[in-house]
Amino acid sequence: MKSGGMAHRDTESREFMDEPDCDPHRLERTYRHFTTVNRLVSGWRRIYRSRIRPHLTAHTPTTVLDIGFGGGDIPRALARWAAADGLALRITAIDPDPRAILHVRGLPTADVHFEQASSAHLVARGDEFDMVISNHVLHHLDAREVGPLLDDSLALSRHLVIHNDLSRGRLGYHLYAAATVPLARRSFVHQDGLLSIRRSYRPPELRAQVPPQWRVEPMFPQRLLLTHDRVGR
């Protein structure tokens, strides 16, 4: 599918890094590049300041679950920001892909516990957290898979759920395409990032997929948040 054909989600194509036999060296470089890409486009610094930090205290640790941690940069960044603010935050980050676990084994992981697991596994285990988050998970899911993720999120979270993802659009597609051309041959960041945009939801599409108690919020630049806040409600 070309960028001009983004009126509908691309639900058929599969990202290169999701293939079990993809080039492991390109995959490892992709994981490393996530730090830069997410810093530029994901908006987690703003989300931390406006939505997560107000719930944190200096003495009692707030527990957070990150579903589908990928390169592990988001939970590590949250832990670093909280520590710099003198706030207590304890993060569990899960991903069912064993290659993601191999990647984070060589990284500093203070205040973050990484585990190979699915959200369903943690629900079955009876785990609970103050908050549940994810980054770039929603666009991987088809209509049948969104509901189970949301059910798991509510079962695992006592208070707040934040699923942060891309929002499909031509401008973001072309800007990302131009910015990541230098990375196209050595990692999957260019090709898979463009496919991620084509697979992502627009706000009305996501609203049609989720129960009414969930809030879909556009966020600049070309992002959307799917949130559920028991305390706020």
C-alpha cells in the first residue's frame, strides 16, 4: 500500500521485525534506534509530566506496567525522570518476544523489571498495578484483539491506563519517510515505521472499536491516546 492509499488501515501487511527469522543484527539496531525515534515522536515526556507525575509520591512507590516494551526505552525513561524528580516509581515491563528480553539484558535497568510475558499471563497470575501503559501496541492489533487488551488493562490497573500510539496521516508519513531514509539499510526503523503509520488508527476509527468508558484523545504530532482513569471518573 502506498502513502496515498491511507484512507483505510493496512491490516494485511506484517512488519519485518515481527518475522521470527528476520535479520538479528538489523533487529538489534532497530531496538537501539527506538530510543531516538520515541524521544522525537512519542510524547512520553509530556505524558509523564501531565498524567503520570501528579500521581507519584516521594515515599510510597507507584507501580506501573508497560505492555509490549519493545526496545525498553520508554520504561527506562520513565524511571529516570521519576528518579530525577525525587519520586518513587517501580516499573514492570513485559513483552512476549524473547528477542526483546535478550536486547534489554545488556542495558542498565534500575527500577525496571523486564519480563517475557503477555498481559493475559499477568492477569492469570493475579498481578495488579497502579497504572498500565503501552507504546505503539494498538496498531499491531486487529479488531478482535483490541478488546482483550483493554480487558487485561482494566484487570491489571487500579487507577490509570494509557495506550499511546500513532495516528494515521499523510503529513506524518512523508516526514517520517524523509527523516529515516539513512536508517533504511541497516535497521527496520524506516520500513516498519512507515508500515506502522499505515496500520495505525485515526481517532474516529478507534472510538468505534472501544467501549464508551474509554477516551480517545488526539495528541500532537499525529498521535492518539486511549485512556481510562478510574480516579478521574
